[in-house]
Amino acid sequence: MKISKEKLAIAQAKAMLDSKSLAKKAKVSINSILQVGKYNMQPVTVGKIAKALNVDVTELIESN
């Protein structure tokens, strides 16, 4: 599954978290955050990021 870079940026702005803080809060690598939109991510990773941002996974997924 692929996270939309734009949707992630909006969620991060609402949560007032920069990429480093988000990675720490989600317990994922900073590279996972920086590579958003380039590659498909494991569902667990997407779930961790969504939980850290307090949003539903569907709010981050790239729509085709």
C-alpha cells in the first residue's frame, strides 16, 4: 500500500509533527517517512504511522 505524500503532509501539519518526531512516535525509521509516496509500504508500517498521527489509515492511502 502506498501513502500519499500530500495526505501525509496534511496529517503531519494537523498533528504538528515533523518527520523525525513522527518516525519516533510511530516507532518506524526516518527513512520510512522520507520514502513515502515512492514505494509500497507494509500494512503494519502504514498502521503505525496512521496511529501516531491519530488518523484512520484510509486518510493516508493514495487514491488511484
